[in-house]
Amino acid sequence: MNLDYVLFGLILCGAGLAGACFRSEYVLLRELRATERRRERLMRELHLDRLSAQGGDRRTATQTAVMNPAQLAIDEVARPEDA
């Protein structure tokens, strides 16, 4: 057996191990991102539930802020709830 074949085999094994390592890191990163998105979605739902628990008027005001922020500012000046 020639030393060149041994070195070539080591290079191929190293490339295979590096590819496996990159793949495992990519899969882990994908799982972490999915978990983070799931957590953000749950936090958003909890926030909306809390707003709806405070009263239906408050949730309507929040939805209005998305559609028309100028009208929300006028409404808040007219009836400050948090003050």
C-alpha cells in the first residue's frame, strides 16, 4: 500500500466528517429558529389574550392602531384610559 493512498483516504474521511458536522449544525440551527418562531407566536397570542381580557374596547383600539394610527392618537387624547 502506497503512502499516497493512505493520505488520500485521510483527506476523503476528513471531508466526509466536515460535511457531516456542517449538516448537523444546519439542522440544529433550523430547529432553533423554528422553536424561536413558535415561542414568538405563543407570546403574541398570550399578549392578545391579555388585551382581550382587559376589555373588548382595548383590543379594538389595538386593531385600529394597525389600520389607522392617526385616529388612534385622536381617540387616546379624547379618552385617556391609562392616566
